[in-house]
Amino acid sequence: MYDNDQRPPRRVVITGLGTVSSIGLGVAAFLDGLRSGRSGVKPITAFDTTGFAHANGCEVDDFDPAEWIRRVDPDELGRATQFSVAAAHMAVADAGLTPEELTGRRALVSVGTTDAESRDLDALVDVQLRDGPEHLPPGVVRRAQAGRLSTGIVRELGLVDVEALTIPTACAAGNYAIGSGFDAIRGGEVEVALCGGADAVCRKTFAGFYRLGTIAPEVCQPFDKDRKGILTGEGAGILLMESLESARARGARIYAEVLGYGLNCDAHHPVAPDRASLARCMEVAHRNAGVKPEDIDFISAHGTGTRANDVTEAGAIRQVFATPPPTISIKSMIGHSMGAASALASAACALAITEGFIPPTINHQETDPECGLDCVPNEARPAELNVVQNNALAFAGNNAVLILGRYREAE
């Protein structure tokens, strides 16, 4: 027998998925979008785009927060928090649980983000410049807090024995949050974790990327020789994770097992990724997960569609893999949803394992020879998947690589 300090590490599995994306709300619609190679691209409506030569993005349509948020007044929550809370509700329901069943369990809520409620901050700045600070709406001021992305979930679900974290490691934050949940469950600190990422389209981020010259005029084309940049997107991905013992005890469906992850921060450059650092992060993830490069069946790349990212990431992959596996980017479909990006990609990886397919990289004409990867162009590919890798890169050198595997009984 083991006492609490000597108990072996728990296996961690994903039993619920919540997805808010520009290609569909909920798991069924998201899965259908991934399989069919649906595009979420459309002209941006979140803010006035006058003066920009082009302004396409991947906004979430037909999202009614009141459909998902019942305990808390949706107007008390910013748009990114609404996405986060809605995705958490979806994940709990998808796992076959109710909020009441979660109330008595030790839980972690960990949500990654790039912008938090920058959409509200954009609006507040506009009011202050136009009318003065005395006219700032108090309700919007109160809700424009990054911490609400996680505490909003706690309030809505009525969790009481819970730690709430909001992780601000930019575009790698979703994988960071999932890694924190993996550690907490594996070490026996919590029984269940709701982890992922959320962000909403905002003028600040769009304008920043536009000024960097990295916004594509029409579509996102990762790894294509004629790619022209990113498209900003929005949404949320929340994974419900629990120990294998818990999942088996209640007869839960298991999408995938979290095998491990790797993190590093090289601080090499404010915006340019570093190939050697990303390669090291992948190697750390493989060691942590107990896998070898040849075990990986496909890679969900960060794949932003910029030259700086795609060539660097492809070079890092070739540095680690003697023969790189198929490497795709769902940003071609949903754009770059910032803090939600790697969380939605993790959900896509879990669905790919369960459903037996590799999502496509759409908008693809000709692969850049400098990338030299099989990016599964334009059409999904049937495949038996056992181990998959999800890459996430962020400004300032924050890298996070997550490894998921098909759940198998221990021999």
C-alpha cells in the first residue's frame, strides 16, 4: 500500500471537450468543421475597420451567451470570459457530468489567454478619449479583468473546493494551462481539471499584427509558398481532465490520454521564434511523455502562416524528426485565436485520435520547399493515430508542446 506521499503518479485522461470556434459551436460542429475543412474566414465586424487595406478574420457567429450561461448574468462577463464559461459548460456536459456532481470534488480551473478582455479595454479607451474618464461605464470596468476567464467558470459552475488560474503566456497559453491541469491531477492535488484557453477578437491585437505586416489579405495559408500571414480569430477550448481511476469508476468515455508536455522560454526575441529552442521544447515533451520521435503519428503545428513561424517551426521539426510525420495547422480554418489556439488544437488532436483522421491544412496550393512538410493539404486523411503532438509558440520565446495518446489499458 502507498501513503499519500508515495502513491505512484496517476494517469490523466480527457473525458470532456468544450469548443467555441468560428467553424462551429460544440464538439459535434467543431468535429464536422475539422473533417470537412471548413473555413471560418469572413470580414471582421467586432470593430470599425475603416482605414485598413484588408480586414478579414475568423469571428464566432451565432453565439448567444445566455444559451450557455445561466447562473451568472452574461452581461457581467466580457466576450472572452463568455467564451470560456460556455466552453466549460460544454466540456462538463460532454463528459457526462453535471455542475452539481463537480461541486464536491477538488478541482482546478486553468485558462490561458493572450488578450483577456482587451476588447473591453479597447472600448474603455475609446470612451475615455472621447468623453473623459468620468464617463467610463462601471460594469465594463469591473469585467475587464483577466482573472475572470477562470473565476467566471468557478462562479457559473458553483465550484467550492477549487483553485482558479489565468495563465497569460500569450499564444502558447492554452497548452500551458492544460499542462498545469495534467500536473495537478497526476500528483493527486485535484480530482478534476477544466483547462484550456480563450480570447476574443479585438482591435488592439489586429492592429498590432497589421502594423507588423503579418495580416493576410484574404486567407491563412500555413506552409504554402505563397502564404501572406495570419488572420486573427477568437473562441475557446476547454478540456475536462480527470484521473484514469475516476473516469473508469464512472464509466466515462475517454477521448485520449495526456502523456506529457514540455515548456521552455528562451526570451530570444520579442516576436521571432528560435529554432533550436523549439527543438529543445519538443525533446523535453517527448522525454516527459516517455515517447520517441518515431512514435508521433502527426503534429498539430503552431502553423501561423507567416514566414518567420513556418520556416522556423518546420526547421525545428526536421531537427528533431529524422522523417517528420504529417504536420498540419488548423489555423488555416479557424485563424489564430491567440490564447485559445493551442487549446482548440488540443481538442482537435483528441478528436483526431478518437475518430481516426488527420485534419487538413486548407487553402493550400504548393508547399514551400523551405518547409518541406506533408501538411495534409485541403482534405482530411483517414489514419489510425496512437500518439499526437501539439505545438504552441508565443512571443518572447514561450514554447509549449503537448503530447496526447490513445488510451490503452496497462499491460
